Amino acid sequence: MSAATMPTVLAPTRLRAWISLLKLRLNVLVIVAALAGYLLALPVPRNIDVIALLALSVGVLLSAGGASAINMALEAHLDALMERTRGRPVPAGHISKDEAIIFGSVCTALGVGVLFFALGPVPAALSAATVLLYVGAYTPLKTRSNLNTIVGAIPGALPVLLGWAAAGAPFSAAALSLFTLIFVWQFPHFLAIATLHREDYARAGFKMLPVDDPQGLRTAHRVLLHALLFVPVSILPACLGLGGAVALWGCLACAIFFLGAALCSVLTRSLDSWKFLFWASLLVLPVQFAFLLADAMTAS
């Protein structure tokens, strides 16, 4: 649908449509990961640069939001087939596909530009790489192979390294432990979503593991594997110097809780248990970062 043939939309609805292209609720977690990476990378005593924090937040929001807008434009014909996504701005007819691509591209360019001029070439390069992997690899792979979750987990975990680089710190084992934490966390999180919306994904032709696994056994095994792996991965940052006893035991408790939610889903494979795992995943990661940051700020 071209812009010329777009239906008339009231200004408030149109404005909400533009804002929803940025997927603000989803990208809040992206910003949190980037800010956590920045704060944890600062040397003791931690002198926080408020301007740098603001630039990091704006840059990540624009680049991640722009990637989301492009993704929604490219998948609009598939989103229209799914109950959970047919109300998005492009398939609903509030914004044309071309408009969404232009909007997303401008936001992405502005975001990378903010990061480059305010924080340097490395954060900007990581932001650009995140967008390219998300739009250029993960998006097309979703209709070709259920390996898309593995590919998508890479750009999903890169923002924490972007934040680390924004602090001017060299990459280290501690930085990679944060990347690994988010990378592993994503598998139970996204498999829970894909299981809850399996029929929707199948209708649209998305090659998610639960779609190819109607009995749910392979999905259950994958979830359990990553939930088990999440336990040792959760204590790595503290063990590598990013926190003390509070971070260590707090992150471990969160990981055990997450494992319990995963076990519940694996053993019962009921919709309620998958919903519980999904909500548990949204809680666990921010709380773990809160433990790490509380320990880090106290150490300052």
C-alpha cells in the first residue's frame, strides 16, 4: 500500500502508530542492557558521566527502534496473518511499508550517529552490527530455519558489549560473561513465546522450533538445556570481578528460580506453565543486573 492510497487516520492514532514502530516496551530491555554494560565497565571509583549515559540511551533507543521499524515493514505481510501482530501499524494500514522503512532507516542512522559522535567508533560499530544482524540475518532466517533463534540471540546480546565499549573499557572475560548471560537467557524466553503463539507462527510460515515440534519434546529439551546452563553462567560476572557476595548469591537465586520455572514448563508443557516461564524470564534478567549494579555501586 503506497502512502498516496493510505486511509485517513486521525492524528493521535497516527502518532501512536509511529511511536509503536519503535517497540518501546521491548527495547527498554535493550537500553537496560547497554546501560548496565556501561556502568559495570567503569573503573573504581565510578565517575558516572550523565551526558554519556543520555547519549547511550538515545543512541541505543534510536538504532534498536529503527531496526524494529524496518523489521515490521519487511514482515508486514506475515504479521497480517497472525492474531498477535495484525494490529501493528503497517499490516493495520496506519503506516505504509515504504514509510516504515524510511522511518526505521533514519532512526537507525541517527542512533548510530549519536553513538559515534558522543561515544566513539566502537559503540557505533557495534550498534550498526546489531542492526545488520537483526534485519539482514535474523529477519529473513525466521521463515527459512528454526536456527533463527541462535542467530537472533547474537544481536540480542550485543547491546551489553556496546555499553561496555561506551565506557571506554577494553573487552575482557568479564565483558564476555555479560554477553553470555544475555545470550543464554534468550533461548527459554523466546521458546516460551514461540510455544504460546505456535499456531500464529505456523499460520504465518515462521520456522520456529515449537512449530516444527508439535509434541514439544525438542522444545522442552532445548529450554531445559539452556536453563541449566544459565545457572553457572549467572555467577560468572561476579566470579570475574563484577560483583561481590550480594551479586553472586542474588544472581544464583534468580537462576535457580528461572530453572524451576523451566522445569515446570518442561514437565507439564501446559500453556499456564509456558506463560509463567515467559513472565519469569522478563523478571530474572533485570533483577540480576540490579544485583550486579548494587554491588558495583556499593564497591565504589
